[in-house]
Amino acid sequence: MFYSEHVFWAHVRPEDTLLGYIETWLLYSLLAFVFLAIIGHFRVRTIWALFLAGAVFGWLTEGVIVQTTYDSLPLSISFTALSWHALLSVWIGWYAVRKAIQTSIGSTLKMAVIIGIFYGLWAIAWWSEPDQTIATPTEFALYTEITTLLLIASYWLFDRNITDFQVGRRTKIIAAVLLLVYFGVVTIPAAPIAIIVLPMLLLIAYGALRRNAQHENQPSLLADTTPARFKNYLALLAMPLTALVIYTFAYSQQFEWHVNRLVYLVTMPLGFLLLAVSLVKVWRNELRMLKGVSNEIS
């Protein structure tokens, strides 16, 4: 939720309420559960298989909960499901940041500063959007600090409990039914084409992930979690601090940079490219494994 919602919106909108945040958190909790279940079930270990799991997470978010996947087909297949959720929320937020935290405080600081630079520049883009409020530096600081502290708490709790994560058959069925009901009651009436597009996209990802599970001999990424020292987690506070420096400078100079256009032009095609590469990588990995087995038999 932090990377997919808080970083994306980068400010408190007029329509935001505490109840709305709680509802959004519950929806993301369901999607996160499905995402983690996919990683465990399909033995997702490589970054390429992880991107496919992130693609499913993105398509469920943008293709079920909201319907932006169908707004500007076919480009909307990538933005924001692949270009933001799979790339930024999963690859960077869920994988790279946690890996940095588990490595060292220095690696965490570097990662936090890089994300903070992007965060600060992205936040500026909302100033040029119609009907959007412009947060003051103080408001932006409060927003980013509170959400980052919640992020730090989530990383800390996650790393100390994920090894006990088990998904039973009944739980999988309940999660699937909840999404199917929402898809039928909300998504299809809002975007009828979803009944064709979403199953097609999920089927492509499922085929590759199923092959990955059949030929991956190592446990999933969930088994690699190592809790780090708490100071490593606190180093993530460099992220909102860096974002605030950039935001405050731009605010004082009254800059209006259309960073969103640049991000779209870069990440939208990049999402498609990474999807294609991930599918090829997972397929080739399977062929290499089959070839290795064949050589051993010979």
C-alpha cells in the first residue's frame, strides 16, 4: 500500500478519510495475501518469476479493485499494473528494499536516498494536475514521515513472521471467492471488456508461473528472509527526508515539472519489455533444467 498508494498520490487528497484509508488497507491486505500465496505456491525465487507474480498483483489491483487497466488499451495493460505495481511496488519496494535492509545500513541508506529522489520529483507532478491540492512542505513532511514509519513497522513485522506464512486450501478458496464476487459485482458492470482482458492476462502469467513451479528446485523467496537490526530499518527515514529536500526546493522556486509524463514515457514501455523478458527467462530456465536432467540421464 505504501508504494502503490502513498508514494503514487504523494499527498492527502480532499476526498481522503480515515475510513477510506482503512478500506484501502484491507483491500491491499487481500491482494498482498494473494501475492504472497503465489510466491509460495509457484516457488518464485528469481526476479523474473517475481515480476510475473508482481504482474498478477498489479492486474488484480488495477483490473479488479479499480478498472484503469481497461481505460486506454493496450497501453493501460502496462501503466500502472506493470510499470508501477510490478516494477516499483514489488521489484523495488518488496524485494530490493528488503534485500538492502538485510544487507547493511549503508545499502539501506543508498536505496532510501534513490527512492527519495524519485518520490520528491514525482510529488511535484501533481501540482500541474487539475483539481489537485498543493501540499505545503510541512504537510508533505508530515504525510511522508507518518507513512514511512508505518512502512518501517511493516517491514520489521514481515521479516519476523513471514517464515510462518502458510496458506491452506480453504483460505485460498475464500480469497478467490472474494475477488470473483468483487469482479462480478463491481468490475464487469463498470468495464464489461474486463471479462475478456483480465482472464487472458492472468492465464499468460499462470502458464509461466506453473512452469516455474514444476522446474524450480529451490524454496521460494519467502524462505530467504533474515530479520535485520532495527537501525537498518530506521535508515529508511532517509527516504522522506530526501524527498522533502527536493519538494521544499521546488516549492520555494514554484517549479512545475511534468515528471509524470516522463515517468509514463519511460515505465509504460518498460513494463511491457520486462513482462516479455520475464516470460522468456522463465521459459529458458525451464529448458535449461530439462536439458540438465536429460544429460544426467544420458
